[in-house]
Amino acid sequence: MGSGVFTGETLMTEKLHSSEAMRTAGSIVEVDTFEAVYRAWAPQVHAYCYRRLRSVENAEDATSQTFQQAFRGRAGFQGGSVPAWLFRIAERVIVDFHRANRLPSAFPYVTEMVDTAPGPDTQVIQLDEAARLSQAIANLPEARRRIIELRLAGLTSPEIAQILDRSPAWVRTNQRRAVLQLQAVLQDAPDRGGTSDV
């Protein structure tokens, strides 16, 4: 792998540390504190909105609406998990987008998973793997799919539980089942002899 990978990993580590620093807060009423929350969590909220809405424009709009609503409602934040609070708002915004636009719930993940650095053969393999993973995630039952999407956004089991109004144990159980289901589908897919129904 090239040096770009290490640079990407370093940037990701720095982002995770800044996100961790803003994971919990007692109050975000102050504009400076809210701006720090925005800087720490806007990329994850945007990525989650993109996964759910399948459009860069819709994801940008949903992210903007999420943070506008959060800013207006920041005085009501009672402390605790900042990402759980933000992603609950994002969930409502996404539901509104789906209602207003009648967007289908299944969507491809391919564009955000492809690494363009390797050669053409490796790219073809990665595209195939990303497409199979996209389809497998899209075919998960709704609750499990949402857990995986929220996990991909960087949330913890307790935060996901808070967003979905479930217990952390329920989230962990369904996450485990989702991962097992994905593994089974992805292990079976190459044995189908190139069928195009995936």
C-alpha cells in the first residue's frame, strides 16, 4: 500500500480523537462549544445521511437541516451523548426526506468504498466486493441495517440504543446477527458461478 494509506489512517485517527473529545458534553449552549461539536461530528452525520439518502445533494441538505435543528434546540440538550442526540435529529430529518421524496430504502455503497489507488485488476475486485457488500447491507432487515449504518457512522452500542429506543443488549444482539448474516451472504456469493442477481 502507498504512503497515502498511512496519511489517511493518521487523518482518520486525528478525526476519531477530535470526535471522542466531543462525544459527551454537559452543555452546548455556547456557540463556540456548538461549533466544536459541528467540526467533530459533521463528517459522520454527512456520511450517515449519504448512506441513507444515496445522494450527495440530499445528504448535504439533510446534514445542514440536522445541524440547524440542533443549533435551534441546543438549549434543550440535557447533557450526555452528543452523537446520540445529533443522530436522533438526523433520523427524523431522513424520515422526512423519505416521506417528501418517496426515496427507496435500498441504496448502493460502492462509490464510498472504492479505493482508486490500486491497479485495474484490484479495482475490479474491489468494485465487485463493494457491490456485494452494498447489496448484502441493503437486504438486511430494517433494524439490523440501521444498526450497521449507525455503526459505520462511528456510534457506540449505547448511543445506537438511545437513537433506536432500544436497550444496548438488543443492539449488540442484532448487530451480531447482522454481521453473521453479512458474512454468510458474502461467503456464499462467489459460489454462485457469476449469477447477476446479487
